[in-house]
Amino acid sequence: MTTKRTFRVWRGDGDGELAQYEVEVNEGEVVLDILHRLQATQAPDLAVRWNCKAGKCGSCSMEINGRPRLSCMTRMSTFAPGETVTITPMRTFPVIRDLVCDVSFNYQKAREIPSFTPGADTAPGDFRMAQADVDRPQEFRKCIECFLCNNVCHVIRDHEENKEHFSGPRFLMRAAELEMHPEDTADRRKVSQEEFGLGYCNITKCCTEVCPENIKITDNALIPLKERVADRQYDPLVWLGTKIGLR
Ligand code: SF4
Ligand code: F3S
Ligand code: FES
């Protein structure tokens, strides 16, 4: 069945405004289909980033009726008949144009995480890991880097001043993943707390709620990382080592 629906779409840069359109909607379509039809029929200059249309590239992140979502995975049947659908760019990152944001903040944060550091005596191919240690980070490897989790986290969503000190859930999860690797020798607990802003996270779990890959970011990555940081801070042997300059 084909119907006409009302859409309000952000046009322009950060100082842009919502423009209203009536667009045809067919059964089974997703929001990205509507944006493509809008480009084809009424707004050929509408900027929208997408790639796979299968929920796997992480490009089509935006806010739909105020909720961070992948537009290619949001079915029009999600909305009540007659409901106006409002589509805006992710709020946490600067808008380049229309629905396209500058997400370079995330790449900058990715570069700051110390990379995998195997022991000097361990040659590639010599790694031996228990299956449980393989399984645990496997969940984190499902990340498609849509950055919806970083977008929704209140620590930076409304606080530009925190961006310098907070890597966001996506990259704190990366730090946790490396910390859990049994062949890794680097200690990221101090930098996670002091430089990546782990302490700013008050486990509100909004990141977990919006993750399209259903990764349990808070329970399986952020809380375990916080526990490791606490162990480091309150372990009397570590405390003594710090005092006498061994750690
Ligand atoms: Fe997206 Fe989930 Fe990865 Fe965050 S953890 S970037 S929400 S896939
Ligand atoms: Fe932000 Fe997720 Fe922590 S939303 S406060 S990083 S649990
Ligand atoms: Fe690739 Fe939506 S277009 S995730």
C-alpha cells in the first residue's frame, strides 16, 4: 500500500532549520528509502551519508524523532499512521550539511588508544589463548563504528567542554577489549581513567540502549574496565609500588 507521509528534515549546517516535505511511503520501506525518494523527487541536493543499506557499514546514523538510529534499519512501520517523522543529524558532532556530520572526533580518539602490545618474547603465531578469552572480546568486534553510542552519551552530548577528556563508550570499549587480551602487556587502566575519561561514565547505559549490534557496552566492557581500575587503585601492593616508584 502506498501513502503520503509528512517528514521534517534538517537542512543546512549547524544553523540550518527543519524543512517539511510530503513523501510517498510504500509497504516495507525504511527511513533511508524515504530519504532517497526525497532526493530523487524534491531535494536533489539533500546530503545523506550511507553505504551498505544493510546495517553493517555504520554510515547512515542520524536521529529519527529524537532517537539515535541507523536510517537503513528503521522501518517506517515503527511510526504510528499519520505521525510526522522528524529526521535530524547526530547532535554530538558538528553538522557539515543536512544529515551529514563531521565524525572525525571519533577517529582522533581511536588513535589515542595504545595499540595491542604483545610481550617481547612472544612471536606472532605463538599466542595461546583459552576459548573464554577469545569469546569475551568477540562481542566487541561486532562494532560497526556507527558512533550512535558516542552520540547519545550525555557526557559529551551537551558538554562540548568534555570532549577533550572523554573518548566515549566506543573507545573505552576498545581499551577494555585490549585490557582483557591475555597476550597484551600494556597497562591501559591509568590512561583510561585519567586521559580517556572513564570516571565521567556514570553507567547510565544509554550507549547500550542505542547500539544496533546489541553489544552490552556498559555491562561487558565499561563496568569490567572500571573494576580493573579500582583494583589498581586500591590494591595495597600496587599502592606501595607506586609510592616507591616501581609502577
Ligand atoms: Fe555503534 Fe554499537 Fe559500535 Fe557504538 S558500540 S559504535 S553503537 S556498533
Ligand atoms: Fe555514557 Fe554509556 Fe557511560 S551512555 S555515561 S558511556 S554507560
Ligand atoms: Fe550501512 Fe545503514 S547504510 S549501516
